[in-house]
Amino acid sequence: MSDDHENQVFLPESFLDLHRDRHRTRLRTPIAEVRARYEACEDLAQQLVAQAQHIHFDLGVSEEEVLARIEAGLQSPDSGYAPDEAVWVARRLAELLQWD
């Protein structure tokens, strides 16, 4: 990926906050790594839309329970996602699905 493309990737503040120091003033993670993690998390949220809809509509599971299950699965150390990224993915998924 070229630097030009990387600089065009919009990084939402909510995701940047996951990688800022406790004063929320500086990134504690290199920006290239933040971009890569963001793209992985955003891609995952996009990919989970159809699965979440299936679980909710076809299986009758509540929106809250669907999101809780997905977040819990991503909280697993084997998932490859940090716990705060798991929360972000679940929130982004809710946003994509227009769920509360």
C-alpha cells in the first residue's frame, strides 16, 4: 500500500482514541500500525453485518444479544483483536446495522 493511499484512509476519532495515551493527546502506537488495525477492524465489522442480521432475524436473537455474543467472541485471546478493539467492532457493527 502506498503512502498516498494510507494518508487518504479516514481514521475515526473513536478508533484513534484506542491508541492514544491516557491524556488523549498523543498516539502510543505508530500511525501505520493504527491504520492497519483500523482497516482490519472496519473490514471485520463490514463482514459481520450479514451474520448479525441472520442471527437476529432468522434465529430471533435480540440485537443486544447478537452484539454481546460477537463482542465476547472477539474478546477471546485467540481472536487476534485487543479487548478495546472488540468493543469498537461491536459498536461499529451496531452503527452499520442502525441498531441502538
